[in-house]
Amino acid sequence: MRGPVNASEVERAESLTHEHLLCVIATEAQEQAPDHPLSILDLGCGEGRMLGYLARNLPRLLPGAELTLYGLDVHDAGVQRSGFMERATAHLSSAVPQTDWQNRIFGVASTQRWPFPDACFDFIVSNQVLEHVRDPRLVFGEIGRTLKEGGRAVHLFPLKHYWYEGHLWLLWVHRIQNADLREAYLRLSSRLGLGKYKGHQRAFGMSLEHYSEMHADYIQFMTNYLTESEVLAHAKHAGLRASFRYTQELYYRKLRDLLGRRVPFRYSRRRNALADWFWLKALRYVSGVTLFLEKKQTYVNPAEGAGH
């Protein structure tokens, strides 16, 4: 077990979500032998900002560990700007030059299996990705396939339950399934000065009609919000344990940051399941939750002689 870490040794990230995922990995890995090799995938790596942050700071939290980091994203989702894979490689090659990132960043179509062998990752993490996944069953299946036995996946994203849709800055727009009604809601909200229309109008000269139609389609085709029950069902089908531990730690981190207090770079592994459940039920309406998946199954039929 590794000793305490001086917080001053770890960089503050451009996003608290990056710090949060860093801390979860460090917390879960701290019981392993210091020199244990760890293979980590950033799912939906985008332009490589979080991957670079992890690559620079995980060695400070896990001294002696042999770390191998990879990035994966889809090139046909329409969410990322064109050329993002090249920008990711260029950014990472500059930020962490000791690694050959040309062989660590991969792109696939949203319907493809991932280009990795079975059971190859100790950790898979993602930041604000699962609400954009077109085929959750495929993605959860690939998480289960590529995690090692005992491996963990940590995903920070909003569930369908949350009230304030963070991409368009509007209440409940992601809950409206009728296309005409959703577009009308966007037009009305924009006329009232709500949401992002004014910024788009200033930046791009976009008309209200064009903005409303385009962003109604964004919600329709570029997002796929899941309920808590749907997430748990996908995890079960993929052979993964699922919980939402560490959800409240991100909000605790945000509060301490607002108050100017020092933030921890490890969390407690001792959990209170009832408290975790309570905070999930409350915080899922506010913003993102932390989905924690484990590839682990310990049951053996007692008739086989393993005991009860």
C-alpha cells in the first residue's frame, strides 16, 4: 500500500472532472503492489487533454507503477471537430514526449469493436462520453471484453434524470422526444433569452430558426441519455458489477475548490453503501454521476465443494 501523497506534487487540472477521475484511479490502485503494471484506456479521448493529465500525474500518485495509457474515440459521431485525432497525437507528443503516442491513440466507427485484445486493461475511464454513445450495449460489451479480470471502469456522465441539460443550458430539453415540440421549445426558450442562442448569434450570425432546428437535431442524434435502470441493465448484460460509488466525491471536490480549500488526491475506499445510494438519488438530478464497474464474479456453486 502506498503512503500519503503531497497534494502540491500533483497538477491542478483544467477541469475538476479530470482530477476526479485521476483520484478514483489512484484510490482503487493503491492496494496493489507499487511496481504493479497498469494498463489504462481513456474512452472518448477527444483531443487528449485528460489523457495527458493522467499521463503526467498518475506517476506522482502511484510511484513505481509501470503505467501504459491508451486513447480511443469514434470518428463518425459528429461530436468532435474534424482532425481531432491528429490534434490529440500532437498535443500528447508535446505534453508527454517520452511516450510514442502514434501507437497509443486509436479511432473506430461507432459500430465497430475496439482494436484491442480481450482482457487487456486494468482501468477504463471516460469523461462526459456515455451520454453520446449510439449503441450502449456494444460499448458496455466492449468494456467487459477488454477489462482484465478484477479490472475497473469509471465513467463520469449525466443520466437522463438530470434537469438542466448541460450542452444547451436548458431545462428538460433532452426529455422531449417529439421533434417538432423540441424545436418549438428551443425557439421559445431562445426568445426568452435562455440557453445558448445569443452566443451562437454573436459568434456565427445564426438565425433563431436555424439554431433551433440544428440543436433540436443535436439532442436527437448526438445524445443518448440513459436512465439509472438502463445503465445497470447494460452493465449486467456485459457481465460487470455496477455501482455509483464516488459520485458524491466530485461535488465535495467542487465545494472545497469554491471555498479555496485544499483538495484531496485520494479518496476513501471504505464505503457506506446506503450513503452512496442516497447521494446518487439526490445528485443524479443535478449533473453528472460516477459509474463504477468491476469485472469480477466470485460465486461458485456450493455443490462443487467451494462452500456456501
